[in-house]
Amino acid sequence: MRLNAIQLFINTAVMMSSLFIPVLAQNLGASGTEIGIIGAVYGAALFISTYIFSRAADSYQPKTLLYAGFISAAVTFILQVFAYDPLSLAIIRALAGFSVGVYPAVLMLYVYNLKRSIGKFSSFMPLGWAVGNLLAGVIAVYWQIFSIASLLFAASFLITLTLPVTQEVRTKKKTDYFSRDILKKNWNIYFGFFLRQIGANNVWVIFPLYLVSLGANEFWVGIIYTINPTLQFFIMRRLDSYKTTSLIHAGDLLSAAAFIALIPLTIYYQAVAGMVLIAFSYSFLYVGSMRELIETNEEKGAAAGLLNSSIAFATIIGSLVGGIILQYYGFRAVMAAGAFFALVGYAVMQLAGSSGKPQKSS
């Protein structure tokens, strides 16, 4: 229960803090490209941090890294209150991104060492997103949103103080620091997920603005964003028994269908169908990929952390792509690009399967 509460709190904090960043950036005078850059610097800091600390997850006691991550996040998230122009917002978002990258790999490894269900634990991640989206939409006051997010990280730190100290998680096998063996073994999973996430982040960096252009206010933006993660909470809890590669393939194809469904919208509430498809697609893709990596690699923290790194790296590219496409081609072109990248991710997994790479089927 305590681990689930932490997962819920930290993801609530991240999502409620992120939802209106594009709108805030626009209010501060940012162009479409600058909105993309703000998203990209957050992703760049997150990528660097997740890569560094995914390696550390296999060598240090989990609670040490959890303390560092939650304390630093509590500080950097409250700093967002003081952003006054696009540049200051970008700098503070970079600090927030680095702090958020400290804990994901070690938290997943901690859960695995306790022999808890990865699917059920992961389901509290989208539940946090749902709560965060809803709170952000209801509150709709930036300084209050950032303050509550900071308090949730502080609460997670306090809960972590009560967690048991697990056995040492040091691995017997050591690869090079840049994880080339792990990357080579699992290249198709990382690269396929990376491509899909480029498409997704290309959409999410501008999606609140898209909904506003279709008549939504802050409350309805929050409500629509809540649909996807709420469904993910229920879906992820039921995926542990399914074949991992089938989940990944289905996740890519449903992602493409979801982004295509967002193209012909004429009013904001029509986005509901696309959000339902996205809930299924991401649930399948994330649980399938994470299980495959943790169950088939000795350096489990590094393997799981590199998936988080691929997500963060995709945030950089996807944010830039989405901002640029928005500025020159408009909202619907952004959705089409999201579908394209999801299909390319599917092709990567299919190519790897046809080349005879062994895959775990449980």
C-alpha cells in the first residue's frame, strides 16, 4: 500500500505540473517552436538523469536514491511558481526533469525485489496521471498547482522513511557504463518504444492547445486528459498473463489508430474516442516492454531504466517535432505525425521478429 501511494503521489505531481505548461508558455509569450523547446529541455534533463540513475539502481540501496529524487523534486517543482518568461520556464523545467529522472528505475527494481506484480504497481502510474489531470483542471491556478505537486513529493519522501530496507541489489555481472550489451540485446524494444513515444510526445506537447482551439476551457482539458490514465489503471492490472510481444505489437497499432482518430475533430469532446484507444495502446506497450526487459535481463535496474531513458529521449525529439509542425502545418498534421511514428515503431518490432531474434513468450 505504501509503494502504491508513492506511485500515485509522484505521478499525480508530475502530471498536474505538466498539463498546462504549453498554455503557460504561450501566456508567457512563447511561439510554437519555443513551446517545443521548453518540452525538449525537460526531456533532455530527464533523459540524462534516468540514464545516470538507472545504472546506479543496480549498485545502491533503493531508499538512498528515492530520498534524493523526492527531495530534489519537491524543491524544483515549487520553483516553477517563479517562472516569468519562456527562458526562465525552460530552465526550471530542466531542473524539474532532472529530479524526476532520479527515482523511476530504482522504484521499479524495489518493487520487483519484493516480488510484487509489475502490472498492478504500474497501474498506479496512470491513476496518478488521472488524478493529476483532474486536479489541474479543477484548480486551474498555476501557483497552486505547482505548490500541491511539491507537497506530494514531500509526502512521498516521508512515506519512504517508513519503507523496509531491502537486501543489496548489486549484480554479479557488470557491463560497461554505457550499457552497450543491454542495448544490443534489447535494441528492438527500446527503439520501437522510442519511435512510438516520439509520435506521442509530438502530440502531447501541443494537445492542450488543440483542445482549447476546439472550445475547451481548463476544466474540460483536465477532464479529457483524465480519461486515458483512468482506463490505464484498470487495464494494466490485467496484463501480467499475456504474451509480452503480442502486447507490444497491439500497443503500436492501437497508438496509430488513436492518433488518426484525433485528426478530424471539430469540437473538444470528440477527443474521447481517441483517448480511450490511447489508454489501451500505452497500457499494452508499457507493461509488455517493461516485463520483457525485467524478466530477461540480469541487470534489471539498468534494463528498466533504459526504457525510461528512451521515453525521456523521445520527449526531446517529439516536443521539438510537435512544436515545429504546429507552427508551420497546424494541429492535424501533428496528429498525423504521431500515427506515422507509431507505425514505424510497429515495423521495427516486426522486423526484429522476422530476423529470428528470440523473444520471451510468457
